[in-house]
Amino acid sequence: MTTIKYRGRFAPSPTGPLHFGSLVAAVGSYLDARFNGGEWRVRIEDLDGQREVPGAAVGILKTLEQLGMEWDGEVVYQSARTHLYHDAINTLQSMGVVYSCTCSRKEIADSSIVSSQGLIYPGTCSAKDQRHFLSKVHALRIRTHNDPIEFRDRLKGICSQRLLSETGDFVLRRADGMFAYQLAVVVDDAQQQITHVVRGADLIASTPRQIYLQQLFGFLTPHYLHLPVAVNAMGEKLSKQTHAAPIDISNGLQQLVAAVQFLGQKPPVEITEGTISCFWEWAFKNWQQHLIPH
Ligand code: GLU
Ligand code: ZN
């Protein structure tokens, strides 16, 4: 068996077209992979049918192609892999770390502490007799603990979180049957043998929850690098919710230059005025992780 030295990924949610914020994550993960002689996979995180915009996944892939970004292997769609998440929950259930939660939104809002990560669920249902829940619509949560979960981010250094007090027991499967991002991302990163995760810093607080799940499953923990997040003039993260403009493909090179400059890289003038293929040729060789602002 050959060991994979570097396999990275870009994992967009198809909630709208690629915008500058998601382009930064795409470019950062792509360059880190290519600079290190690694593979770069694309995974469409389309589990949330309610937030998905029809055509967005195809549009994102097309934009990546138009920008000259070449992924390795087949694109993976989470919506086609729900059996994997189902099996993963069974595994956790057999360990006795999963419980059913029938709290309504209002009950959760009334009983939880508000944190930057959302509501910290106080574990209301964890001590209840689970037999009562079987016939009722319920979410599935995982029991957490308060031992610190630590990891070393390649940019920010050591990060640590105590899940029980900082996030609470979190959801693995919602009451409507949707598998949670935290579960799916752990299953997929392991199943796809991802060795390096490069993504926006808005997800750094999710990483300890993901490491906790990896530890329970006995999966390897990938290396993590969390990139700075692009914000608009109001200081809000660029996203569909904040009405970020789609990438204008008619000036693709300028968009790429802006993305690498945002990541602290210094493309020379002739590269910023040349072609997309010259840009990538330069960028693959000149990616400097230490220049990324943090
Ligand atoms: N699908 C997530 C997003 O678009 C990214 C997940 C990840 O990189 O772990 O924000
Ligand atoms: Zn509950």
C-alpha cells in the first residue's frame, strides 16, 4: 500500500455561486497542495437540501475550470454518500455515546447559553430514559467531555477547546433526518484519505469537534491550516447571506491575483498582467505559507 503524503481538498457548499471568500479557500487549498506536490480533491457538501441553490454545484465547478483550477479524481457529492454517515452513526451508537434529543427549538433557546459558536446545549435529554424517544421525532446528539482537545494549526499554532462547556453535546443528525456537517466532514475526510485540510478560519472552532469524532472512530487527524476570512466593508464574512458578489469570470486573472494577494503572496507585475496559465505556473512554485496574514 502506498502512503499518501499530501491530499488536500476544497469542500464548497452549493448555496450559491463561488464568491471571493470561497475563492480564497479554493486557491489557498489548491496552492498548498500543488506547492507540496500533493493532490487536490473537490467535494460538494450538498447535504442541506433547503440551503442548496439549484445549479450552484455545476456553476462552482465551471468557475473553477474557467479559472484553470484542475482537481484530481472524481468530484464527490455528499448527497450520494448518506449510507456512510448512517453507518458512522451506528458505530457511535454501539459505543453508547449517542443520545436522542426531542427538544424543540424554543426549548433549546430557553435552556442554552449563547456563545460565539451558537447555543451551548446543556444536555437536557442526555439523562432521560431513551425508550421514551423512539416513537417521537428526535435529533441525535453526541456526548462530549471537558478534557481539552488540542491541535496545532499550521498558521495559528496550538488551539484548544473543552467541548462540554464550549460547544455542548452537538448534533449528528437533525430531527428532519439531515446528517450534520460535523459528522459528514469527518467521515469524508477519513474515507477520502485527506491528509491536509486548508479552509477558512470561520471553521477553526469546529475543528475540535471534528477531532473528537476522529478519535472516537479511530481515524487519523489531518493537518489543519485555517486561512484568514474575507470580510466586506461592514466586517461581515463574505457569504451568500451577506450578498457577496459572484466571481466575475470575465476578469478571472484579476480575481486570482486578488485572492493570492489577500493570502499575503506577492505576484510580480508581469504575472498579474499575463495569462492564467502563467499565473498558476508562478503560483505553484512561489506559494509561501509564512506570508499568510494571521
Ligand atoms: N462546506 C463548508 C463551507 O462551504 C466547508 C467545509 C470544510 O472545508 O470543512 O463552508
Ligand atoms: Zn434535548
